Amino acid sequence: MDAQSFGTRYDVLLQQPRMRALYGDSGYFNIGYWDADTPDLIAACDRMVDELASALPDDPSFIVDMGCGVGGGTRRFAGRFPDAMVLGANISHWQLVQAQQRGVTGVVMDATRLAIASGSADAVIAVESPQCFNTRADFFAEAFRILRPGGVLAVADMLFGDTEPTGSWMHPPVNHVASLDHYGAQMIDAGFELVSLRDIAGVSWKCFCAAMRTVFPGREFRVDEIERSLDFYVIAVARKP
């Protein structure tokens, strides 16, 4: 599937009534990070942004949010780093229009061909978007290129064992990663030093699926299939030497 067709199909998914019921006008379309004090999905999405933000340099000037969606997370990153230029990037023009309405500076861009100068960014972030890239390894290489020495790549990502329940169109087969070790190896192959790599499915995916069952009455079995489809929910942080 080409980038334009993918973006259009994803736009339709974002506008489905069940998704609207889950996210409202929050600007999120994420799984989130749930802890004991997390009251709902939107708070979990905020918590995920904060988790990745905590890994970034203390005083960044330029942050790229790749796969920014409709802007809820990018807006929160910008609030966390008010002195930085936070650029939202996405292949969907429609999504970027929604993000811009939330105050996000956005640009249409493919994650594997970033129209950004080499060595210019302090941080690259990607929140639950790399599983859709064609490919994740190409994105890692581009992130490495645009980061300055000492710059940080921080991602939240999902590794699916079975792509059918969530929609195989969203997951290019060449983007499949079977293990955390393989995931870390791809970052290292791109030139990065791996800072941290962990699976948090128990406090992200499982909790999200519980929330999703509330908008699938009578079809909870579909959510059960979706829950079983994920192997790992990855948070990874890497640094350019």
C-alpha cells in the first residue's frame, strides 16, 4: 500500500464512532501508559508522553515527533519543552490539519525520508507509529542522520505476532520484528547506543484493551483477539554517539 492510500485509510479509522467514543476531542489515538493512579485512557496517553519526555535531553532546541497523528501528544510535548521547536510530522495531510488546529506545527513527511537537515535535531520521538513504517529500520537510520551527536531517539512501539486482528494493512510484512533483541539490534545497526529497552505490555496494551471493551458491547471476543495479537509493547531509548 502506498503512503497516500495508507494515510487515507488511517484517517477513516480515526473517525469511526467507537474511536470517537474512546478519545473524544483529546487529539489522541494511543494506547497509553497505565499505572495505579491512572483514571482513564486520556490520562494514560498523557502519561505515555511524559514517560518518553523524561528520556529527552534537558534543554532541547528542536524535537521531531514522527507520526504525530492529530496532535494531542505533540501538543503535550510542546508544553513540556516550551523553549523548543516541536515539529509534528505525518504522511496524512488531514491529520496534520487536525493537529494544527490544536496549535501544532506540522509538516507532511514520510518517516523513512525525512526532509530535515542532518545533525539538526536534539530529539526524535515516535509514539506508537513505528509499527506502521515501511520500514522501522529505515526510520531508525533517518533518525540517526538528523540527530546531532548526543541526540536522543525515544519511541513507544508495538510488535505484533498476528497482524490480522488489528488490520494487516497497517503492518508492512517487511517491518516485522520478532523479539526485543532483534529490536535493539536494529537500533544498534543504525548507529545508536542503546540506553534502555523494555516491554510494558502489562501496563499499556492490556489496560487499553480493557478500556476498548467498553465501546464494543456484545463483541468483546473481537477485543480478546486483538489483545492476544500483540507480543510486545516496547519503550526504547537510544542515543547518537
